[in-house]
Amino acid sequence: MPRELVIGWDIGGAHIKAARIEAGRVRDIVQWPCPLWQGLTHVDSALEQAAARWPDFAAADHAVTMTGEMADLFEHREAGVAALAERLAARFGERVAFYAGAAGWHGHGAVAAHWAQIASANWLATAQVIASRLPDAVLVDIGSTTTDLIPILGAQIVAHGADDAGRLRSGELVYQGVVRTPLCALAQRIRFRGEHYNVMNEYFATTADVYRLTGSLNPLHDQYPAADNGRKDRAATCQRLARMIGCDAREAADTDWNSFAQQWRSAQLAHLSSNLTRVLGRSGLAHSVVLVAAGCGAFLADALAAPFGRDVVRFDTLLDVDGPTAEWAQVCAPSVAVGVLLAEETHMAFA
């Protein structure tokens, strides 16, 4: 029998995500901005908001995964894991369990010995849930900041990288997302009105501007300030995009800026596609394998899958999720996954 009440946590460097799971069913999910580089008080704020949202918060078992240890607030990743675990244990006590992949679940007292397995293991939790339901698949989790491309073969996770450095090397971690990525990270040259331009390597605009203009990004997932701390209406969005090539928005028509946004989208898709090609070519997965889409950028999954002839399955469809929370289950997949894993008390070896 699943545990009666579990809250799954994904403690990131930019967001904190939490999923409430009752008797194995995902009932509620929430995401808060958490600029962790500014201090641990942002973690405290999210915990206070969770306690206010769920009055029986203290009675739950708490399953935790994290990526926030990478924040430059900490001297190194080990210190980050220790600091975050200390903060959570102070609030949850013995009811908190930290996810360490193949090394299992650990209470606060064992965190120091397993910090390397706990660090940035959120992708593994999501892949583990998928592997228990789809024996052959590729997790494609396109978030606000990063993209995970994780192969699963014969119900085993066959990723070549075990940590962020290894996954960056293998192409299984791509440091691009659909909200916070500076546009200058996507291309050195970009096409506008039939001509190619060098890109200004300045923090003038982000991918949120692109997908806000294309109409793909849900405003509820657009939680961070714009690059210039300005408005998020159409005019301000076009002006930020125009700055990337030394222009002003008034110098072109709306249709030109719409086309320009599509050029940035194509550049990002090309980069993600090259990494997916690398992952698929190495994993030995059959041509019929499905892509499991997660993250606030899951709207790119169909376009990413099309050249490979792959079908796309939404992550939330693999779970017992209340209807209104389905989209958030996809957006906040690791928090849902880690909560489900603790609720089910399942374990799968990391191949």
C-alpha cells in the first residue's frame, strides 16, 4: 500500500517545485520562483507558502531531490547539498528522505556520506518512474533552464552520465530551456528579414521572449523577470528581441518580429536535435521508441520528435493525476516523480 500522504520536493536553483500525493494519487502541485543564489531565505519562503497551502503539511512524509547545490551561493556542490539538507531537516525532522538514485533513500544523518548521489539527481527520479511504466523510451524534459535527454532500454536507465558533468559531456544534459536561457546562447548568427546578423553577446533577451511571442509559453510558467526587468507585453518583448541584432522594435513590422522569434525557435530546436541524435545513436533504442515529454517546454517535443519519426507521450499520462493538476505534473515532473517513488517505495537499479 502506498504511504497515505507524501510531498515530493524538487529544490532547484531557480524554482522550488512541490507535489502533494495522497494514497498514490497526485492531488496538487505548485511551483515557486527561488533565486537561490540570493540566499537560503528563498527556500524558507517556499516552505512557508507550502505550509499555508497544505495545513496538514507537518503530517506528511517528505521526499526530496535537488539541483540547487549548483548555485554559486555555495563554495562547492557538497556544501550546497549539506546546506539544503540541513534547512529541510530542520523543518521536517525524521519525516524527510533524500533521494540518491541507486543509493536509495537517506535521512539527514546519511546525507554527508551520499552527497554525490543526492546532488542533481532529479532527472533520475523522473526517468525511474518512466522506466517502471514504459520499458523503452527517452525522457525529454525541457524546463525553464535546462533539458534532460535520458534513454531507457529494457526498463533500465542507460544514461552514460551519472552527474551533471558527465551528462553535459554525453549530451544527456543540455543547458538550454524555454524561459531563462539568454538568446545569445542559442546562435552566433541569426536570420532577420532575409539577411544574417551577428548576435550581440549581451543579456538583452531570453527564450521566454521567443516563446511568449510565438504564443507557446504559458504565462503561469513565465515566473522570472524579463532580462531588462521590463514589461512582458508584446511591445516590450519585441524590443528585447530587436536589441539582439542592434535594432529597435519600431524599425520592423509585427510580422517581422514574429518571424524573428521563429528563427530563434529553430536555432534552439536544432541544438536540442543534435544532442538527441547523439543520445539515440549511442543507446541502441529501436526506431519505434517513444519520447516522454515533460517540463514547461514540452510544447517543443512534437517538433523535436518529428524528424526522428517518434511518437510523443506526456509524462502526466503515466500517472494517477487529478485532472486539473495534469499540466503541472508535466511541468514539475521531478517533484512528482520523487514523491511517487517514496509513496510506492519502489527502487530500480541504475544501469
